[in-house]
Amino acid sequence: MVKVRDEHPVRDDGSIDLELWLQRLQMQTDIADAEQLCRACETVSTALEVSRTENDDWTESHKNCYIIGLEMAQILAELQQDQETLVAAVLYRAVREEKLSLAKVKNEFGASIET
């Protein structure tokens, strides 16, 4: 099997090293506000944890909305997409799986990300 991209950087406790992931992303494309992208990642991570406490069926899959969002953003960064696109990619799967509302996305990230 061909390996197309690196795995996400993982800490000793098994969690994704978001800071290192963001650094890698910034090497691929221009990110003017890394804090906004970090907030999007943390928003999805929190939404996933809440759904796990509610025994949500979607969270039992091998790849959850958080990991899929990171993967989507990574692919789009390789294609030189802008920051809004990367933020929307991170949030998309959580919205699709109804772990995050569009109203919350609009409130926290603005209408341009929501649409």
C-alpha cells in the first residue's frame, strides 16, 4: 500500500499534538491567524468529547470527526487553499455528524466560515 502523507503527530498519551500539526500545515500554506485554526480544532475536539459522554454511535468509528477534519485541512493545505477553507474543513465533519451546530460555527467563526 502506498503511503501518501505523514500520520498526525501524536503525543505519548495518544492525543494529537495540535501545535506540531499546525506547524506542519504552516509549512505547506500561508496561515495568517493560526489561533483561529487552533480554535476550530479545539471546538471540534470538545464537541467530540461531549458526544462520547452521550454514547453517540458516530464516535465509535476508527476515524472520528476530529481526525477527519484534520485530514481534510491537511489535503486542502497541500492544494494551497486559504485559511477560511482550512477552518471550514476542520469544522465540516462535526457539523455533518450533528456534533456542532451551524449557529455555533457562525457565532464563533463568522458567516464566511458557516457558508
